[in-house]
Amino acid sequence: MEDMIKKVVEMDEKARELEAQTQQEKINIKEEIEAQRQKVYNDYIEKARIRAKKNDELARQKADENLAKATEKHKEMMLKLKEQFDSNCDKWVQELFERVTE
């Protein structure tokens, strides 16, 4: 009878040890999963930052190109207006004078 009680106690101790090991493994797996989740999140955020930085640089380059084109177009228009003014100034002044004096 004593041997039987001893065996039951031993089996109970082994079961408790096994349960403790199982609980520890469960905790370890949860920690590992959380660490992997955090790594995936951090990798995603880092890639998003890199992509945003590249997009920002591309947008800035495009804006600079558009500004350069607009500036060039503005210069061309100013040159044309100046040429028209230089070639027609006397004619326009005369026309205005005649209209005002009539």
C-alpha cells in the first residue's frame, strides 16, 4: 500500500513538473511570438519610412522641375512682351494720343 501511495505521489509530482514545463513553454512561445510580431511591425515601419522618404524626394524633384519649367516659360513670355513693347511702343503711344485727343 505504501508503495502504491509513493507511486501516486511520484506520478503527481511528475504531472506537476510536466504542467510547469508546459506552462513555461507556453510563456516562452508567447514571448517569441510577441518578439516576432514586433520585428515584423518594426520592419514594416522602417520600409514605410524609406518609401515615404523616396516619395518625398521624387515629389520634391518633380516640383523643382515644374518650377524650372514655369520659370523658363515666364522668362520667354517676358521676352516676347518686351519685344512687342519695344517694336510697338511708339505706335501705341501715338494711338493713345490720338484717341484721347479726338
